Amino acid sequence: MSNGSLADMLFNPENIACWEERFGITCGIASGILYLYEECATQIIHCDIKPHNILIDQNRRAKISDFGLAKLLKPDQTKTYTGIRGTRGYVAPEWHRNVPITTKADVYSFGIVMLEIICCRRNLN
């Protein structure tokens, strides 16, 4: 993508977008996650929502990428058991409790990304 990743935009002082652009990007990420959960024929849990996996196109719109850790759910399935997937700092607490994973794991990661978008700083140093 012509504008790199969201991480490039947030964590490089020379590239920080204005609030309106960051708000638009946040809405774009939310729309992408909604698509994965409700509009795809097979529900997808991304498992690694983070700024490095959000690409920014030439119109400053967000595109979710890197589905290497994603988990597909069957039509009648709402949760799944799987080993820990994701990046430190973005992993939801349920991954560490050996309980079934739902789409809420991605929603947690999205919340962390939203905090980074608001503050323009990493959640972990």
C-alpha cells in the first residue's frame, strides 16, 4: 500500500495524521472487522489485529491484512479452542485462560489499537 502501515503513521513523528484522518482510519478498521464477523460466508477471527497489520491505501483508508494466524469458524460455531495466537500487547486475556476463543478476542485487540490511535504511541515499549 502506498502509505505503508498504520504503525508507520502512528509511531513516526513525521507521519502522524490529523485527528480527522485517524478517526476515519478507526472507522475503516471497525468496518473491516464487522465484515469479517458478519458479512463473510465463513466467519473469520483474525487473531492478530495490530497497527502493523493495518495497511493504509492512497486515499488514507484502512485495509486489514496478514491473515496468517486467522481462524475460520464453521457456520454453526461461535467459539473455538486453539493455542495462543497474536502479538504480545494485543492478545486478549482469554488466550491465557485456556477458554474458547470468540470474536471478542479481536475486539479486545481493536481496543488496544484504538488507544494507540488516540495517543499516537505504542502500548508496550
